[in-house]
Amino acid sequence: MRATDSRGHPPAFLQPQNGSSHRSSGYVPGKVVPLRPPPPPKSQASAKFTSIRQEARATFAFSSEEQQAQRESQKQKRHKNTFICFAITSFSFFVALAVILGISSKYAPDENCPDQNPRLRNWDPGQDSTKQVVIKEGDMFRLTSDATVNSIVIQDGGLLVFGDNKDGSRNITLRTRYILIKDGGALHIGAEKCRYKSKVTIALYGKSDEGESMPTFGKKFIGVEAGGTLELHGAQKTSWTLLVRTLHASGLTFGSYAFEKDFHRGLNVRVIDQDTAKILEIERFDTHEYHNESRRLQEFLRVQSPGRIVAIAVGDSAAKSLLQGTIQMIQNRLGSKLIQGLGYRQAWALVGVIDGGSISCNESVRNYENHSSGGKALAQREFYTVDGQKFSVTAYSEWIEGVSLSGFRVEVVDGVKLHLLDDVSSWKPGDQIVVASTDYSMYQAEEFTLLPCPECSRFQVKVKETPQFLHMGEIVDGVDMRAEVGILTRNVVIRGEMEEACYAENQCQFFDYDTFGGHVMIKKNFTSVHLSYVELKHMGQQHLGRYPIHFHLCGDVDYKGGYRHAAFVDGLSIHHSFSRCITVHGTNGLLIKDTIGFDTLGHCFFLEDGIEQRNTLFHNLGLLTKPGTLLPTDRNNSMCTTMREKVFGNYVPVPATDCMAVSTFWIAHPNNNLINNAAAGSQDAGIWYLFHKEPTGESSGLQLLAKPELTPLGIFYNNRVHSNFKAGLFIDKGVKTTNASAADPREYLCLDNSARFRPHQDADPEKPRVAALIDRLIAFKNNDNGAWVRGGDVVVQNSAFSDNGIGLTFASDGSFPSDEGSSQEVSESLFVGESTNYGFQGGQNKYVGTGGVDQKPRTLPRNRTFPIRGFQIYDGPIHLTRCTFKKYVPTPDRYTSAIGFLMKNSWQITPRNNISLVKFGPHVSLNVFFGKPGPWFEDCELDGDKNSIFHDVDGSVTGYKDAYVGRIDNYLIRHPSCVNVTKWNAVVCSGNYAQVGQTEHIAMPDSFPAPDSIASVRSTLQLFGTLDTFQSMTFFLEKERKKFIRNHRLVEFYLKFPHSKPLQKWKRESKRSKMIFPWLNMVGI
């Protein structure tokens, strides 16, 4: 029966039968309160009677106006109740709907996961190495098990997807000679929004001298042609990070310890610091022969601090003169129970802790019988350093066929902990990692296997192997030298199957291992290519075009090419491969991110033809970049001189100028971005910018809209370069763009010295220059140059250079006096000569000597005589400002200076080299050094050697404001007020100096006065024109002065008759004309 209100309308809200419309006092909406429902009426009649009585009572109590107000109030309450009821009902409905959808979604396919496409059919091709699979229109396959086939072609809308499951328990291996994807075909392993969880391996098999070779792609490949889609997305991992604590050789701060010796009679004792595992004391007490030795041992133990670790081992015999007081001391302080009964020639060993009692003591004894103890008396205990590193201390003693042996070991056990900068919880036990070298040799990079480590935080891992080298984990003297640590393992793997040794035509004269790996090539007009968190191992071939990842003439692969989702590679691990890492060939707009290239041959991240632009390399790590054979610039010394098939005639390449340029980042066009990358070890250079005069390779003949050498530099920010031989950063040179000929017999694409970086707005030489900005470069432990920069304008700022042979060298574009007035500047930067990163011998580090502030043993960049310099001036003009120099300390074997000059320099130097606002730390002995005859400098008699000069603008170098600093024997710049600084081999002078330059129209004097003095020579040159500053030419130095005076009349004659035959003969025959005649050209003759 429906209830009605007083008007006969049903109420808007019908309360449930077990509910109540009554609310307790203090009701708050949404708050649960006790409900007190009224007792139900006894009968229908009584209920009706009660209702009538209440209505009558209400009518009697209020006037008509009050009744109307009451009815309005009740109406508002009903509306409020209606709204609340609707809201609660709607909320309940949506909650129920969410629950239902949540339950159903658990079992519904995820549209982001390609393997959950309901149209896919499970596919099992089996194990048949002759099967040639074609996946075409209508074929939509899901591979769920291992398979071996000859080849796979995916085309015409065909689809191949690798099956996965939620717990990642699958393990699928597909073996094939090649996979070709084209014309609408697609291969998917995971997706960006649904990463592959299981383990999958694509193994590319086959030998170079067997099987079919496909056009363009060759053998052993994954190829993507026009219309093809390749989407590979493994589980996401932190790609690489940095150490935050130094990883020491052996895993212990002070190294491991091992000692063994025969017939070392008595008690051999070692005291070890438990906090650091450092050996504190090494002693031997001959308690067999001497009572005093026993007393000395007793005193030795008495003064040891509690908590020290003590290891004791008997050599030969120790019991004969061992006093009871000493025995009691060993018992009381070390907890020994076996020392009391030690007999003649018994083998006994103990490891205990001072005042640790018997619970801390481990000891062992062996009886001497028939010249043998029948095994070792071995004592061993395990401890933890203050850093949490577990280590063991072992002592042992034994007799073997009449020979007494005793020894000790202190070593890490159960793995070594690494402390890292970033969260590496995505790294798992069994994964392989690599730790970069932080010394001069890239071969100190080490691989490790991760162990389970339940006690590790998310910033720690434990490795199985014991480190062989020192890897810095600190900011040293203000320079971040922390070693890079990269993860090599991924759950999606593409690898080449390799033979045991090199074979056939695979450059076996240079490699004793198989270099014919797999490769991945992507061609123009692909539909979609995105690769993330994939491992590529044993990839690349020593053949052109066969690289682990190769974007081949793809053009624009971002929005400019019509791609809504630009192509990228992200988080790849490319290691132990045989030809580069990633090749960007005729391709623009590609993003390469978080990718590791380790232990590869030839240029690693390689921009090929000089036309590649707008590519971004972000947070990539390259290390152990070794020489290869493909291009002259890839080759080392022996490869360069041996491979002569493409030179003209009998030409023998010159390794230093034709080859030897292999680089981790080879950037063939400046309009690309390098951000947060690390070049952590290359045979030659870490990052090399070069400038093609014209497109090369398969891009030859294309018209460049702008010349690379005129194009402004893209973003260069926060890159690290270390452990490289030639240079960390190198900005210079180009490649030869013509084939070998009689005119130029060098090989095509060998190094060429003709290109000069001169960036201009819009790459237009008629428009203003645009300074190339090198911001936040860190360069350390590079054998030769931290950075070599030629051209301009170039600005280096906020950078750090430490422990390099030469920190930074600036070189002009080399076309003086016809250059456009370029300049170079370094500011807000730090230069450290020899830091407290002492290095570690080994891993092809050839040179070790003393050095640094403390003159301790350390590894060296070249050899012990190489003159270390912070900032090196080649020619100029340069500006060094607001920089700090620290720890440049000479040794008896070498000169070490904060500022220096290019050695054996035949080029001119400008006095417009300005230095200002520089600071020198307390351990800088030579602010500047001008060289002296001897090792490396040779005789110091070339033009640039003699004319070295710079302007100390504010006196921050010399203490003399507005002074010029030149070599001490440069007599042309001297005057009575000059000050000699002998230890710098320098002279400091005031005045204005100029560089004599070529002038088209210059007023010449009627006669050339005899330079009877240096002053007259200066005034003579001033007749040639008023210049802001003056710099003498080489022949004005004292050594040449007398010869010049003797010949000045002849010069005067030639000034009047510049085209005379004697002058032409002088050009051809005079040995001195090589220096004098260029000057005559400069002054207009």
C-alpha cells in the first residue's frame, strides 16, 4: 500500500521498510550515527487514528499563515531529501559500475598491448632452417615459442607480434638469417605503453661466405623498407648513472692484501683496521729463538687498541722461547685456546679481535709429522667495513714436504657493493653492468655481474667480480670525475651468432675474432620505427653500411618528414659489436637517448655524410671505442699504413694526418644537439666535430643549402669527455671529398685540414658571426688535449679541465691575415693540473711517475717529461677571463704551467691574446711558461716559439696591469722598463704592440734605415702604419739581428726594385727566405 501525503500525492522519497526517516540530534550529512527508529504501529486502525490526532493537533496549534509557512518548510525539506537521495543513488550506481568494469578489465585485452589483439593467431613455425616465411595480407601471427627459420619477410599488411604474459615468464628465441619488413608489414615486440615483460631473443645467424645476400641489406639483418613498421620496446631500466663512492681496486679502500713466505720463522703478525680493512702493522717475532722477541710480542699486543683485528701465523717453529706471559696475553686479548699447548714446528694460525674474547677468535693447529702438517692450519673470519663492505681475514700455516709456509689474505667476500647516484631498482641479479675508466686508459673499463643483495638500497648494487682498477666516485678538486655505470642487459635482445675465430674476408689480419655480426638497417619512407630498451650484442660487420643500428638515407624522420610521432631510439644497449653503434646517414630529426655503446669498433655514434642535421643526442654513454677498418678516420697506425687499396700509386698514408681519428661521437655537421652525453674512452677522440666541404658518400652530388663550416652550432650542453687518447673534444678539420689521384694520392674520406669552422647567422658569410657556445664541458684524464678548438667565434664557459696533458687549446682558423677577425673565449672555467685522482697502473696505462702537490706516484698523460699545461695558446686572438687554475706543480723531470704555448709552432701569434680576471691557486708554481730548449720543445727556434706573446689586461697573471708578456729573448719588444721573469722564461713589458699584417696599400719609406739598435727596428716598423699593438716577426730576434743588419742595404735595394731578377733568385735560393720573404709579402712587396 502506497503512503500519501496530506495532499494525496505520494512522497518523492519512499523510505525503505527497514529504514527510518528520523535523525538523531547533531546529525551531520555523511557521518554515521546511531538510528533509533520508532516502534511500528500496532494496527492499521490505530495508525490511522494517531495520524488524524496529530493532524488535528497541528491544525489547532497554528494560524493559517503559520500553517502555510510550515507547509513551505516541509516542501523544502522534501526537495532536499530528494536531492540527497538522488546523489546517493547516483554515487552507488557509479561505484558499482566501476567495480564491474574493473573486474571485467582484468580479463579483457589491453588495447595498448599488441600481443592482446584478438585477431592474432598463435604461430609456431617450428625448427626448420630451410623454411622461408612470408607473412602477408591477412596473416596476423603471435609467436609464443622458440623457432628457427631461414628467413622472414613481412609485407602487404602482414603482422608478427611476439607473445607476452603478465608475469613475464615467457622466454622466446627466434633464429633466422634475416627479417625484412616492407609495404605495410609490421613487427612488434611490446609497445611504448605496454612494454614487453618476458625474455625474447632474435638471433641472426649465418656466415659471410655462405647463403644468399639480399640487395641493399646483405646478410644477417633486420631490414625496414618503405611502408615497414618496427616497434621494439623492452622493460624500462635506468640506462646509466654515476658512482657516488669510489670503487677501489679489489673492492677495498686500501686494496686487498696477500702474503706468503717459506721459513719465515716465529710468529708472523698482521694488524688490520676493521673499519677500512687496511693493514696497519706488519711484524715478525722470532719466539722460537729469543725470549726478548716473546717479550716484544707481549708488549706489542698490550698496546693495541680494542677492536683491532689481529692475524697470527707460525712460520717454521715458534714455541721454544715463547714465554708464559706472552701466552697469557694472547689468551686474554685475543681469546686463544690453542696457544697454550703449541709445540715444536706445529702449524698454528689465528684471526681474532683485540678484547673480543673467544667468540671473536678463530684458530687452527696442525701437528708436524714426517716433514708435513698434513694440510693447512687455516684461520678465517669475516668482517664489515664502516661502508658495509664485507671482507675476510685469513691466516694460514703449514708444512709441505719439509718446507714451511705461512701467509695472510685480506679480501672482499660475497661481492662488492657499488653506491650509485640514481635509483637502480630496475637492475636485477644476473644483469651485466659496465663501469667506465676514470684514468688515462679506456681499457680500465670493467664489466660486472650483479648479485642478489637484499640489504642494498635502491641506490646500491652488489657485483660478483672483484674490481681490478680504481674507479672514482667523487668530485675531485672541483671537477666531477665520478665513473659512469651502465646496464648492458635488456629483456629484448638482438644478437649475431658468431664463429669461434675470424675467417674468410673479414679483415683477419687485424682481428683474431669473428667480426661478421648482425645488423639493423632502416630505409626511407618507413611507416614507423621506435626502438626502446633493446640490447644489441655482436652486431655490425667490417663492411660499409652494416651497423648495429643504421638509419640509411631516411631524410626527415620527425614532423618535417610528415611523422606525427618522430622516430627515436631510447635506452638501447649496444655492446661487444663490430662496426659502430648508431649510424645516422642522410637522416635528420632523429632522437637518440639514454643509449650505451660499449666495446665497439670504429666511430660509435656516427653522423656520416656531412648533411645530417637537427638530430639530438641526449644522455648517451659511449666507452671503449676501438679502431676499425672501414674508413681512414676509423683506423689506427697499422691499419692506416697497411690498407692502401684506395690510395693512388705508391702513396703510403701518414697515420697522424690521414687516419687515427676514431671517435665516440663523430659529428659531421654542427647543426645537431649534444646534451648530457658522456664520451668515456676512445682510442682517439671523445667528441669530434668536423666540417665537410661538400656531401660525401651516397649523399655526394646533393646541394647543401648551407655549408657546414658556416652553420651555427646546435646545443652543446653538459657533456663529459675523459679517458681519450688524442682529445676529449675536438673541433677541427674535415675529410677529403675527392678520389685519390696523381694530384692528391690520399684516400677518399681521409682526414683533411682544409675546413675551418666559421659560424654565421643563417650560414651566410655576409651576415654577422654567431658564436658557437660550448657550455658545461667536463674534460679529464685525456692523454693529449682535454679540448682542441679551431675556428671562431667560439665561447667555452662554465667548464672544467683536469689531469689532461693540455687542458684546452684554442687555434684560429689559420688564414691570417685574410681571416674575418674571428675570436675565441673561455670564461668561468676551472683548470686543474694534477688532482688527487692519482690513477691506477694497468689497462694499457704506460706512464707512471711522481707529480702533483704531494709528489706521489701517479699515472701520467704521456711520459714523465711531457710539459703539462692548463690553457694553451696557438695563435689567436683569444680571450681567457674569469678562470681559475689549481695544482700546476713542476717536477725535476718536466715543466708544468697553468698557461703555455703550442710547442714547435711555426705559425704567427697575435698580441691581441688577452688574459684578464684569472686566479691562481697556492699550488701553481708557473703561471705561464714560454718553453726552453729540451725534450718536447726541441730547439724552440720556430716562428711561433720565438714570438709567443699575450696581453695581461688587468695584471692578474703578472701583477703588472696592461702589460705584455713575451719570451725573454724577444729583444724587439724589450725596453729599459721591462721586467724579466726567469722561471717563466718570460719578459713583462709595457707599451703598445702590433702584429705586422698584409696590407694592400701601404705607404713605404724612401729608404730603409739601418737598424743599429732594437729601438730603431721598432721605429722602422712603425713607419709601415699605426697599429694598436706591435709584435715582432721572427727575424728580428737577437739571433737573426746581425744577419739582418748585414743585409739591410740589400733589402733597401729590393724595396725599390721588387721585381728584379736578384730578388726572384733570392726567393729560390736563400735558406733564410723561408722566414724573411713572407714578411716582405706582408709589407706589400
